[in-house]
Amino acid sequence: MPANIEIKARVRDFADLRRRAEAISDFPVEVIPQEDTFFLTPKGRLKLRVLASDRAQLVYYERPDRDGPKRSDYFIFNTNDPENLKTALELALGVRGVVKKTRYLYMVGQTRVHLDEVDGLGYFMELEVVLRGDQSDVDGQSIADDLMKKLGILPEDLIEGAYMDLIEKP
């Protein structure tokens, strides 16, 4: 499975972080409305990410729940029939919950920088350093650490888990 090194953090000043991300991004920002339906699974996480009525990704991933850089192994299946796939998965597995967000995507080298406005939760940032076959987790963590410094992300802002976990917390 492909892998990345990922960090997630709360954002104190969204406008400032957007300016910093734009300054180091290789491409203009892409704004992506997303709706993620998480399904009940015995291990890992499974979500259907709807990007449009005829375009979605089924994403399975395994990642430890801890703050700071962590490895995420994932598999992505693209579909042009999200509604029927969602129905089948709902019937077979049950729905854990739904996360709606607006994602601002910046690309910095091999890293996807996500600035997210999450309904009901607020503002967050994710770094996903996509590992190449010749790179170790340590290499990815070094890239993530460097980007955290450039973006002004403080260690105390790091969080663990997925947005779904935060929504479920009382």
C-alpha cells in the first residue's frame, strides 16, 4: 500500500496560515468541498469521500492515533457512482458518521498541505508527505518537521486521530 507521513494540527490564524502556504506552494490553491462518510470497520478507517455527484474516492487507511508525525498506509478506490457505493457500504457495515469540510489544497514538493474548515469543529491543517519507494518514515518526518516550521505550526497545536474522532468526543 502507498504510505505517507501525516500530521494534523489546530489552526490559530487561518488567514495567516493561508498566506504562508501560498508563499511556499508549487501551484495555486485548489478549493475542494468534501463530504466524508465513515463506516464501521473492525480495523483501520474506511471513508467514502464525495467530491461531486459523479466522483468519489473510497479510502481505507491505517494510522496510529497520536499527535505529531505518524505513518499512514492507505488504499484509494475511485468511483463515478458514489450514491450506490455508499448505499452498499451502509447496508453492509453501518455508518459511523459524516464529516463535511472545505479543503484548501496546496502542493509543496511531495507534500499535500491541507487547510480545512470543518463543519462544527473549526480550522485545521494537515500535512501529508507522500513517501517515495526509496524514502523511510524518518525522511518523511524530517520533511514534515521542516514544513511545520515554515508554516508556524507549534507542537502544542498538534492533534491525534481523525476529524470523525473529534466530532464523536463529547
